Amino acid sequence: MGRWPRRLLIGLGVLVALVVVVRLVLDPVAAYATRKGLAKMEGFRGDFEHVHVTLFGPGYTISRLKLIEDPGGSWKEPLFYAESVHVGVDWRQLLHGRIVAAARIVEPKIEIISKKQAAPKPKTTKAPDLSEQLQRVTTLKVSRIEIVRGELLFRDLTAERHPELWVHKIELAAENLPTREELAGARPTTISASGVVGHSGRMTLFVSADPFASPLAFAGRLELEDLRVAELYDFIEPKTKLQTPRGTVDLFAEFTVKNGRLNGGVKPVLKNVDVRPAESGAWDRFKGWLADKAVKIASDRVPDRNAVATVVPLEGPITDPDIQLWPAIFGVLRNAFVEGITSGFTHLPPAKAEQKQGVLSQATNALKKDKGPPKAQPVKDVAKGKP
């Protein structure tokens, strides 16, 4: 073997040995730094199985990450768990002095628990302004955050039966999340997600936002279809002593937030719902019969649907929006006696009345076919004194 081939082999051997040594050193150092960082969290404790650092391309992976409440948390029921979290950095952008990262979170499980509070928190009067907080963060751009097979569990400990709402099979992608406006490339931040609510409801979500608007501006749509109302038993029965063994609910929402004001609406559609008493007393049976008849009367009796539907306008400052009940009630009457409200995002967000209408005027218009669905009523901005 000649001199140059021998030197080349020696050089490659040294390089391989150096990489192995670096790898052997980096992972323990990264694990130590991660444990130290988790120990500094207030109100939480964290643990993981192992950490792995890559050089080509640059990346960091933490496996089986757990977070629990401290004190009082249990490792068997963590508030957050992820099978793996990987953060990678684009080395080509590093050569130009820019940090562009991407993250992939596999099988995260998040638990949100509602507990009784000692005292109510004061209402926020100022709309959220994310742009101020982004200026305090290191200059970087997260090109994409991906969640694969995620789960979200909401448990309300303040209510009887401790009802739970479970969203699973979550697939989420958030794109273009910079900490400086010049890194955004004149493109919005977008979030798209899908999942299953309970055992039956199909959910999709899309949000587009300008995080550098002051205050924060965003718009989006939420769609939930075919959730069996029987799955809401723990939410319904304690307050009403009624149950809904048959039927489904659809929910459509569309919203826009700009200059601190919300403009949007929610359309619930109850399809083929039966109401029954949860207990066997005479009063309970009468109340169940009455509620079931009310649902049947309010139904549009559209073939294969038999639905109670309406549109609930949401108007006003984002910190204290007005959920308008009168247009929602008149929407139910219109759906039952004038024309059925279509599923989907038709009439969302609802049209807004030019001037505030009285209750009688709203009721009269709702029962006229040529007037269209009830309109959202203008809400004054208290700070500016105008709609």
C-alpha cells in the first residue's frame, strides 16, 4: 500500500474515532444539561429516558419525556408525556448566521385539570400583544412544529362526576413561527390540525395569524361532526338530571380577531336527539318528556336530519366578548318554523345589523323568510365608545 492511501486511511480512522468520542461525550453532557433545566422549572418536575445529540445535521432528541405537577404530581399520571421530541437545526442557514429550527413531537399526551381556585383572577382589559414578548426572545425562526398521534384530556374537578373531554389521534402542523418580523417572509403563521373527539367526533381546525400585529390578529375555523351526545352524559346529567342516549351534535365555528375585537359565530346542530330522564321519579319522567317534546318541536324535520340548529354570534372586545343569546334563540325558531339552517359554514360569521335592533324586531325578522337568519347585534367598544 502506498504512502498516500495509508495516510488517507489513518486520517479517516482518526476522524471516525473523533466522531465516536464526541458522540460519547455529547449525549451525557446534553442529558446533564437537560436534567438541570428541568429542575429549574417552577411548579413542575420532569424526567426522561435518554437524550441523543446529532452533529450531521445538528439535532437534539429527548425520549419519553414526562412532566408532573410539583408538589402533588404522580409519575403514573403525568400532565405531559411525549414518546420523543426532536429539534433539528438547518445547518445551511447556520452558515449564514441564521437559526432556523424544526420540531417533531411524537405521541404527546397532555392533561389539563380544572381545579377550584381560592379567588377569581381579575379580568384582563388589554388584548394580548405577542409582538412585545417575541422581542425578548432570541432571534430565530421555527419553520415547522409537527405533532404526531397526540392526545389531549380535559378533566373538570370542579364539577360533579369530574367530567372528561378526550381528543386523540391529533395530527397538527404549525408553520412559519419567527421571533422577528423580517424572518416571516411576509407570510402568516398557520396552524392546521385534525383529531377525534371522544370516540366518535371528527374535528378539524385551521388558524392563520399575524403574531407581529399589535394587538395580535388571527382568524380561523373549527369543525366538529358526528359526536354522539351520549358521550356528554357526565356534563349533562349532574345539572339537568336528563340524558341523551341517541343523536349526534355537529359544531361549526368561524372567527376573526383584529384590533382587539372579535367577530365570529358558532353554529351547533343537534341531529336526531332523544332526551330521557336519568332518574325514575315522576317529576323526572315528566321533565324528560317535556324536554324531549321541546327538542322535537324545535327540530326542522328535514329528511334524514331532524335537527335543532342555530347560529350564536360572538361580537366585541376579545378580552370580554358578547355571546348573543337572543339571535341564537330566534335562530332556533327560524330553523324550526321558517327554513332549516344548513350544516357547514354557511352564514358564518353571521351578518351584522347596521344598527342595534330591539328584541321584538329581531323576533319578527327571524320569522320572515326573506329577511334571512338573525343578525349579530353591534357591540360598543367601551374604551372607544363606538361599535
